[in-house]
Amino acid sequence: MKLIFSAPQATFIHNLKNILDTYNIDTKILGEHRSIGVGDLPPVQCWIELWVLDDKKESSAMEIIHQAILGSPEEGEMWTCNDCGEKIEPQFTHCWNCGAER
């Protein structure tokens, strides 16, 4: 079992767990009740932890988390709307200015 991520927000850790579940990576959340120690312990020691159960899946889990947090860069080039001439980023399928389809 390997620690792969920790954060102070339970909802964030649960979201990451749900993402890893979709990839069939078994995880366990530890430390959900550590917040009662805040003030007596350093804050970072009270964070909630996400552990991957199979050590062999650690690198895959880390890559999935990295993509989930940072997102994947959009590929392609800027495009110009034929209706209004606005420059649009590649990930968009409609013009933000006039609503025209790419």
C-alpha cells in the first residue's frame, strides 16, 4: 500500500478516489477524522490521505491524478470564426462571441 496524495479537503480526496475507481485502481482513504487534532498537531499531519492498495499501480495512479488536477493540454491551433472573425482557442467548438459553429 502506497500513499499517493494528501489534502486538507475530504471532498477533493473522495473525488480523486472516484476517478481512480473508474480505472479499476483500488484505493483507501485514511485520516478523515484527523481534523480534530488541528491546533495540537501541525496542519499537514491532519490532512486526509489517499492510498493505492496495489504498489504496482502507483505510477498509473499518479499519472491519472496528475491529469485530473492539471488537465491535458489542448492540441490544435487557434481558429477564426467565419461569421464574426473572432480568434477562438482550439478546444472550443462554437464561437464565444457570436455562437457560430466551428
